[in-house]
Amino acid sequence: MADPYSVNLDLCSLKEGVSSPQSPRHRMSIETGLIRTTYGQMAERKWSDLPSDLLSPIADRLGLIELLSFRGVCKDWKSASATASAEIESLPDHEPWFLVYGSNSECTLLSNSGKKYTINIPELNGATCLASNKGWLLMFQEGSMFFFCPFSHAKIDLPRFPHSQVTDHVAAFSSPPTSQDCLVAVINRSSETTLELNMLCHGAKVWTNHKGYLPRDAIKTIKGATYHDEEFYFFDNSENLVTFSIDKSWNFFVIIPRPKDKFPGINDLPIGRRMRHFIHMNMKNELGLPENVSISTCGTLVHDRIDKLVLNERIEAAEDSISYQLKGVWIQPRFFQVSPNQSW
């Protein structure tokens, strides 16, 4: 059965040249499925006949687009790539990719090298991404919340979320949803002076609710969230930070850009921020989006010299234009598979 995705790209040309330092009679080259002996004889051999112990290491070294093409060759190649995850695309020096969705099931994927692909992902139609981390997305759709890998269509449903709609909600999760220690936290402002945080531990059937009462001007609109060292970090679009620890304590901070020697005794922030990253990267132009498009983006954690959180953004359409709304998410291009009966 074919993978449930559609990618508008040319299949990668898989051509492997093999040579041996042995005597000439043992040397051979493989070209387009033919084995040429040193005596000029041609022995036809199908690529699908390659043994799985050779195919699997090849698949493990492929990037996302090459892996998707590899899996589409035949059933044996698909089976041989069962554990491949395109991990090479998420090395520390690799920037995230950007996925545009929201108008229908047809999505646009922009790689960090500037290549664009069109992918059919019906699960994203009508959904909103609340968090992105290590290739997994936390999605909300019609009252349901689930983890989703858009390139494999792997999905893990979560217990019913307490809210039937999301507006200013921002989320983070501590580790991949297949990990036994995964924690999910979704925060929103329930009033001018109150933050509401709903948290879910791996395997739990019910969300736990926690209230945080804000000091005056403690935080503005929350624009990003991440997890570090047993604490969730929530950043606003200014210089304010709220943390919530797993022992259920709240803390409020002001982020001070400073030379170290002028403010001794103040802790360094373990996580940096990328603010207005979509705008700075000129992404509307890179994606070829017209001026009448508004787009809301969901950030992700980027591994730089220190970890940096790409904050969420809202980019409005040009004035005096009839606009339409799209959504986008920064994502590490990974390929994960889970069992069809995988449960939270």
C-alpha cells in the first residue's frame, strides 16, 4: 500500500557506483540496475532485488525528500526503511524548514536550502499547530488535540482538551510523544490578571489545571513556549518570561540585555529567542505568497550555540486588500512511524 502522501517532486536518481581494490576480474560497476563484469557481459538485476541489509543503512542516511522518494520505489524498499527517520536533517547546524497549511489539504514545504515542495496533508485542513519540536507537531482540531508527524502521517491522539476552541493558546512539550516522560503544557490568559495552564503527563487520561496570578504588567501576549530542565518557559513579545516547574510553582522574570560585569549575581537565560524571524528571513517572498495573504506562524526550538526559541508571529496582509488567512509552522523535517494502535 502506498504511503498516504503526495509529493510533487521528481524521484531521486539512485545511482550507486561500487569498486573493489581486488583483482580486475572481481571489479564491477552498478549502473541503472545493470551489473557489468570486466568481460563486458551485462547481467540485469532489478534495484528491488537489493538485500535489505544493504538498503536499510542507505535509508538511514537519507534526508527527508530522498527518504520519501526511496519509500515510494517498491514494497521491499519501504519495508527496508522502517526505522529511517531522516535524522540527518536535524543535526545541530541545520536550520528548520517551514510548512504552510490552512487553505485546504494542499501544503507548501520550504526547505532550509530554499527548495519548495507541494505536499498533500489532509489532516492539517482546519487544524491549528500549537507547538513544534523535534519533528513532531501538537495540533488542535475541532476540540481534539493530537501529536502529528506530517511527513509520515503518524498520529497520536490525546485525551479531550478542556477547551472547545483555542485563541491565544500557546503550548510546549518536553520530549517526543513516544517517550514515557513526555509532558504537555498548554497556556492561555483566562483574564487580565490570570494565566491558565493545562498540563498532561504521558499516559494520563485527564488534563490537570493550574492558575497563575499575574503581578501588574508581568507579561504581555505570550508568543512562544519551550521546556528546559524540568521547567516550562513562556515568553511574551517583549522582555518578560513566565516559568512553570513540574513541582507546580510559578515564577515571573524580566529579561535584561546586559554586559555580564555590570549585573553580577543575575542568572543567564539558558534559552535564547528569535523574534520576528519570519519577517527577518523574508519568508513571504521566499514562499511566493501574495500581498493579500495573512499568516500566523508557530515557532520551534533551534539548536545554535545555545538553544534558541523561534517565537510565534502574526503577519498581516497589505492594507486595502481582500485578504485570506494561512497558517505556518517551523519544523525539523523528520519522519516518524508509530503503530496504528499507538496510544498516549
